[in-house]
Amino acid sequence: MQKSFEGKINLGTLTKHVIQFFESRKFEEITAVQSNIGYQVIASDSKMYRFRGDLKVDVREEGDVFSVSFELSKKTKRVEFPMTLLTMFGGGYFLLKDLKSDEAWRKIEKEFWSEISSIVTKNRDRDQPAAQHERTQAS
């Protein structure tokens, strides 16, 4: 999922908040890479959340708009079997594991977007009085 926000924000600071979000949820591997258009953060191996893949966050700035995308890049399964065949031969375990992974994904996605919205709101509240203050001094 990707969301766009109007206004300017320091992408480095936002990325630090994303990293702190993953650290607070006990992700063991967190990698952040800067490019000319923004940042990418990849997190994996959490003790609190069990996913079949890595979480990927892209933070980009495009003029007066910045966007944040959040996705689960699932690890591919080696062999795909029909559902009925899996359940007949004890594959229900793997099906259950996939369902739990999807449930954990939905939970962390909700927490992530709540955190991002909070950070953006705090940033706007902090910057807005400064902008009003600048206008007052200029008059």
C-alpha cells in the first residue's frame, strides 16, 4: 500500500522513525539505503511477528508531496500443491502458517500506518506555528 502526503518533511528523520518502529517490534535485520529519490528500509526476522517474507518501506519525495509505501515481499514457496492435496497429507500445517503470516501482516500494517500518520501530524503541528511566526515577523 502507498500513501501520499502534501507538504515537506525531512525524509531522513521520517526514515529514522520507520527504523525505530521496526526496532521497537524486535526486528533483527533492518537495512536502510538512501537513493537520489528517497530511502528504502527492509526489515525481517521479528520475534513478535512471523512473516513469510520481508517488509519493505519506500519513502520518497516528489516536489511538494512525499509518499510512503509499505509492502510485504513474500518469499516464494518452492513447490505449489493443490489445497486439497495439502490438507490430505498434513499440509494443513503450512496452510495455517500462511494464514498466521497474513494475520501478522494485517496487524503490523495497521500499526505502521497509524505511526506514520502520527509522525506526519506532529511534523505539521511543529512546522505550522513556525510558519505563522515567520509571517508575523515579516509584517
